[in-house]
Amino acid sequence: MKILFLLVGMVMVLEGIPYVAFPESMREWLRKISEMKAEHLRILGLLSMSGGLLVCWFVQRSGFF
């Protein structure tokens, strides 16, 4: 359970970095995302989830980490 909370905390830190470093660019990027069609957002979300699962699978299976 401790690792889960550490992971959630790290995700929050990583998600917050662009907003602190580039607030104007993030505002513009969020505006563009809000104008995208729903099916494109679903595809983007599916690709993001698939990439995350692939990274998790690779880290679990490899001896590099």
C-alpha cells in the first residue's frame, strides 16, 4: 500500500511540473484539447493507457530496474 501512495504522489508531481514551468503554454494546450472531438480524445487516452501498461510490463519483466 505504501508503494501505491508513493506512486500516486510521484504522478501528481510529474503532472504538476508543466503547469509550474510553462503555464501559458499549458493553457493553450488545454484549450486545443478541449476543442478536440470525443473520439480523438478516447483514442489518445487508449494510447496513453496502453503505453503506460507497456512500460509497467517491461519494468516488471526486465532485470534492468
